[in-house]
Amino acid sequence: MIPVQAAPLWAYGIGATFAVAAGRQLQWWERSVRGEGVRTRSRAANPYLALTLLYAALLPAPAGAYLLWQNPAWSTMHAARDHDGVWAGFALFYGASVVAGALLGFLAARLFVLVGAGYWGYLQAVAGYFLLFFTLIHGWDGTGYERLLSTDRQALDDWPAQGVVNGALGFATSGTFLAVLIFGTAVIGTMLLAEIGWLVEGWRLPGAAADLKVPRVIAVAIAGAGVYALPFAGAVSASVLVRLLGWWAGLGAFALLAGVVLLPARSPVRALYGLVGIPDGHWRVEPEAEAGPRAAPGPEAEPEPEVRRTSRPG
């Protein structure tokens, strides 16, 4: 559904986001797998991992393969002009990279969630989406958004003459854009439904009431801004810095800026993350039940009535 160069990056971000959204459920699953007694559930049979891979294999991968066949120039960011310039392995790479990227992103974020470093699991999603947006906005030569909004190589060559507005309008009225719109509705809509559904499901588990600091609607909005809006703003900032300062100085300045925004213990991003109710504890730490611990019977408890056996007259 997106160009080949950005597909595995997007898939990594999707997998990491799915794992963070189901963070509380993953902790409960790990407790059930490693609990006392004979293991009856395999960690490889985790339903959230299975659903993530099923999603990647049934929606983004085939949609991208279709667009690669329909418009190979656009799907390769115009590295190829037509079908003759597309190696057959690109189709194989596209499908495999989407599934593998989602798997790697899920496993990386899951690892951080289980060991009590959920914020670093969230940063896996931020990294994946940042690389996706930077590839589409800047690319490898500064023409990323021009390549994205050009339907063919001729439109890309004519971009300086026609300008941004005419180029964007030409893409918005093309068949490629219509296909992207149709597939995007299914792919992105299903993705958002899964992420929000897993967040809500996790908030219903014991202990979630103490972690969720804001109403659920606000928490969903914060989560969406943190996963999508923040990496997009970072990609735009990185592109501007690279254009102004050059690759090395621009990326160095952006890395310093990103470190200040994301890494300090009292950064605004960490503060917002703490409001969403994603667990930060280790999976071995049992969450407290929402109703609180059960009270032990006190001395005032009424004794059970004594049952007296009477003899039967002979």
C-alpha cells in the first residue's frame, strides 16, 4: 500500500504499536505460560502475536503487491519506470518484509513491555513511524514527498515546473491515489480498530484503574498523537534540519533534539505516556485487583453454629 522502501519500516511500527496496545494482556499471558504446573500454552501461540501476523499477511502485504503491479514506478518511488524495470523479487520482498517487519516490531516491543520498560517498547513504535515518515517526506535525496506525490517518472521530472499544488492535485485525481484511498481505508481502519480495542481490553483487567489517569477517550487521543503525530513532526523537523545543515550536521542536531524530548525522566512525552495506563511493571509482579485485597475475618466474626448430634430413643 506504500512504496517498497518504506513498507518494512511501517510494518515494524505497526507490530510495535500492537504489542504496546496489548501490553497488559501480554503480561497476563506470560504469567499463565510460566505459572506453576505443566505448561499448557506456548508463547509462540500468543493470540495477539498471531493476530498481528495475520493482519500483516492479509491486508498490508497483498495491498502493496497489488499497487506494485498496478503502478510499479510509484511503488518503487520511481526507482523503476515500468514493469520491465521491476525485478520479480520485489514482489516477494514486499510481502515478506511486511510480515517480518511486523513480527520484529511486535517481539521487540513485547520484550520491553514484559521486563517493565514499556516506555522503551513505545519508542520502538515511534522509531518505526519516524523512519517511515522520513522516507516518504525526505527520502534518500531530498525528493521524498515529490516521489510520493508523482504518479509516474514524467510527473516527477515535471515537478519543478508545475509546483507543489499542481503536483499534489495531479496525484489526488489519479487512479493510484484512488487505489491507495480504498486500500488505506481497509488497512488503516482495521489497524486502528485493533489498537483501540486492545487498549480498551487491557484497561478492563485488574490493576488498570490505577494506571489509567485520564478518561478513556482522552487516553486514546493521547496514544494516537504519541504514535503518529509525534513521529510525523519529528520527520518534518529532521528533513528541515538536513536541508539547512546537511546530512551529518542535520541528523546530529535532530538526534540531540529528540534525546531532549524523549529520554529525560521528566520529559513531556514520558508524562503523557504515563497517563495512558500501559503497565510499566515486570510481568512477574501481580497487579492488585481493582476491588482491593480481600479482608481477613476479624474477631467480631460470628462463629458458625454448632451442630449437636442427638441420640435416637431406643
